[in-house]
Amino acid sequence: MADCRHPRVTPPPETGCSPTDQAHRAGSDDARSDAEDLLRALTRALARQAARDAWAKAVGRHPISETSS
């Protein structure tokens, strides 16, 4: 049986990841840095909110009444 693949198409070099993964990694370092900074900021914001909620629960205060005053 004949090989049906196009003769000019060659497989990608063995890199351990797909061409799609390679394209994603080829993005700008600035974009990656911005994404990491955003993730850190969101993580800090969630941690602060969780700490406020835990404090409000511990002292018996409703968090909404604290922010509206």
C-alpha cells in the first residue's frame, strides 16, 4: 500500500511538545511577565479578602456592614 502523506510534509523536530505548545511558548516575555504580575495581584487580592472575611467571622461582624460605613 502506498504512503498517502504529502512528500513535502515532514514531521516537526522532536522537542517533547506539540507545535501548538511551541507557538504558545514563542510569545513575548513581556506578555508572560504581565500575566504573572496579574496573577500575583489577583492572588494577593483574594488573600486579603479571605483574611478580612475570616477576621469579620471571628469577631462576629458582617463584612458588608464594615465596608459600607
